[in-house]
Amino acid sequence: MTNLPVDGTPLAADPLTRAVLEIDEYSAGLGWDQPARLFALVDTAKLRAQEPSLAAQLGIDDSTTTSLTPVEQDEIPAGVPLDEFLGTIAWPDAVTGCALTVERLMLPPSAEDSEPAGMDEAQLAKWVAEHPDRQEVRMTVAVLRDGRRESALRLREKDSTSEVLTGSALVPGLAEALAATFEAFTAVGAAPPGRAVRVRLPGAWQVTP
């Protein structure tokens, strides 16, 4: 597991927003066409006090100003649906929250009028992948144990820090699925992140698998 670099990370007043933007910036540095990545969010001060050797390994010292530290987890197994993978996670008490970054395709709401009826998920994914108006987006979604959540969305065609959109309710289905990893049982009705979900953006873009 590795920590994320903070150099060049956009500043944000809210610690959760700053952590999400830090993960987005880190992911942007890796380029596109990347697999999904899972992160634990830990309290920086507690980590420094309780695990000083780990904190030092992650580059955390007295000069570190962020209150939440994202720690990348082991690689998500290839071929395992995200919803199934998240259903196997149980976080220790030291973890304050978690975050996931994943790439998806989007269509504008105008495309819904031309959507063929009766398609299954595989057919829908193929139709979106071949649609001339498709857009690629990287979604970074984070949740805390206390229920707070934040999201960042970066379009491939507008791959700039200044163009990143943030908001707590941009990808509600994925946020619910992440929040369920802190519960004893999976939340009923939580939209699995590997399936089609709605993203609340200006213009009501649709995100698909």
C-alpha cells in the first residue's frame, strides 16, 4: 500500500473534499485507461501518534497539514465485479473512511431518446461504447463512517484540475455502496458500482458500466 503525494494537490477547506481531490490528482498522474483503485482514509494525527513508523514511511510528519490521509489498498482482483469485491470488505476501527476511483463512460441525456428498448446490461454497455456522443469520466467517491461523502468527476476531454467537478451527491449509488462497507450488512437498494448508475451533473449525465 502506498500513500499519495500532496504536491500540486488543489487546496480545499473541507478535509474530505481535499482528500478526494488529492486522490483525483494522484490518479490523473497515472493517466487514463486505469483499473479501479480503493483507498482507506485514516486520521492523520492518530496515524502519526499510533503508528509513527508507518506515518514516516508514508511521508507524514509534523509539517503535514491534511487531517485525512488516503492510503491505497492492494490491487482490486481482475475479473471480479466491483459490487462483489466491495461486499467482501470489512474495515478496522482505525479507518475513518474509504474512497474509490473508477473510470466509466457517459452519455448526455439527449441520447436517452435514441436508446433501444429491451437491452440487457451487456447490450447497453456495447451501445454506449459505440455511441458517437460518449464521454469518458473518472469518478472519485469517498465516504466517512459518520455518513459524510464527497465526489470528484474529471472528463477525459477536459483533463484539467480546473475542470474537475466536486459535490457530495454526484454519484449517489456508488457512495451508498461504499458506505455499506462500514455496515454489518450490505445496505438494501445500494446501487452496485459495476452496474449502470446515475450521476447528478448539470445536464443529468448518465454513467454506464
